[in-house]
Amino acid sequence: MQRKSVIVVYGILVGLLGAVSANAWPGHTAQLQMATYTLAVLGLLTIGLWSDRGRPRIREAVGAGLILHTIFLLAIRQVFPFKTFLAVIPYAIIEGIGLAIVFLKIVGY
């Protein structure tokens, strides 16, 4: 399967998972949206950088990415629960670009 197809299928599945789970457990909407946000950002970053998995210092880069994502998620926690996904897209884009830059710097790209 081509990378573009993988991204499309992954995005659709994560979106459906988030929508179904928020409707199934309305008392936990904020936590479910945070989990879906994490799956979207880190999953798409993983798909995009999968070809670099053999580079040196990959473990340090992944560890730094997870720590930075946790810090960023704590910083924007007041955004959750959001009414529409359009409200959180700018945060996801900013974080994804930042994490990609940090990752590529650490692995020496």
C-alpha cells in the first residue's frame, strides 16, 4: 500500500474511533479526544518518518518526541473537549511540524 493510502486510511480510522468513542462514553469526552489527538499526531508523524527508522539515535528522537508531546498536551489541555475538530487542527499542525523538526535534528538529518 502506498504511503498516501496508508495516511488516508489511518486518518479515517482515527477520526471514526474518536467520534464513536465520544458518543459511547460522553462523560469521558475530553480524555477520549486527547487520546485521539495523540493517535493522530504521533501516528501520522510515525508514518511520515517511518523510512528513517534505521538512523542512529532513533531511540533518543522518539523519546524526546514523546516527552515533548506530553508537555504540549498538558499545555493545551484547556482546549479539550472541543466542539469541532477544526478547533484543534492548528495545534496538531504546529505540534507535528515542531516534533518533526526535533526528530530530524536529533537523528542528524
